[in-house]
Amino acid sequence: MVRLFSKSSSKSVVDDIVKNYGDLLFDLCESVLWNPINAQLAFRSILKTVSKTRASQEFRDHERAWILRIACERLRKDSSRLGRRLTPSEQIELDSAQGATTRLRRFDSYFHRLNPEDQLLLLLRDKYGVPYVEISAAMGAPEGSLKVRRQQALRALEDWIWQ
């Protein structure tokens, strides 16, 4: 288990976080922000926040959920500022795309039509296989509502792609 209390060991804490969760965190940043440069900025910001934050006993017992909570908070803020949005012409192009195969090839564009919280939820649950208990702690929402929101997000994607 990583110790997150010592100021002198903040560099080793960051090293341990990168070793244990670095790939997941960076991929999460890049998937939501849709830009490797902005993902790198968000990733560094998350690591900086983790190194400055003193974890309570509750979060030391659930380290990944605690780190994901910091990441989700950062990505919610950054997605409105740094996240790539589709231009109106790109949206028209998506809407006029013929055939499910063509639409499926542009899945990323449809995925980024979802709000950032739904993107985070789908990524955490379906791409990374994080249990609802941890997602609930990371996103600050009850498990039941997360399950409903996930189904709604999947239905929206289904409607856009398969029309």
C-alpha cells in the first residue's frame, strides 16, 4: 500500500501512483479531453493534487477510488475548458452519415457528444471494468443513479449510431 502522509516522500508517492495507476489515469485524461497535450496537462495536475492532498484513513483503504475521485473532479473542470468539441459542420456531417458501419467508424465523435460525466462513467465501467462501488466513490453519486445514467448514455449512443 502506498503511504500518502509524508511530505518528504511526496516524490515517491507520485512515483508509486504513476507506477500503479499512470496508464489508467493518462488514458482516462486522453479519452475525455480527446487531445494528448491537454491530457498531459490534466495528468500532471492530477498528480500534483494527489501529492499535495493528505488522505484520510477511509481513502487510504480505498486508494484507487480516491485517486479516481481527484481525476474525475479535474476532468470535469478541464473538459469544458480544454476538451475538444465538435464544430457545427462536424455535427452535421455526423448526422448525415449513411449506414451504421460508417457511423461506427466515427464512434469517438459520437462518444464526445455525451456530457463529460457520462463519458467518465462509461470509460470507468466499460473500458476499465471499475466496480460501481468505486465509481460511486469517485464520482460522488449513488450506485443506482450511476446504473441508470449508464443505461441512458448507452441508449443515446445507440440512437446516434444505429438510428
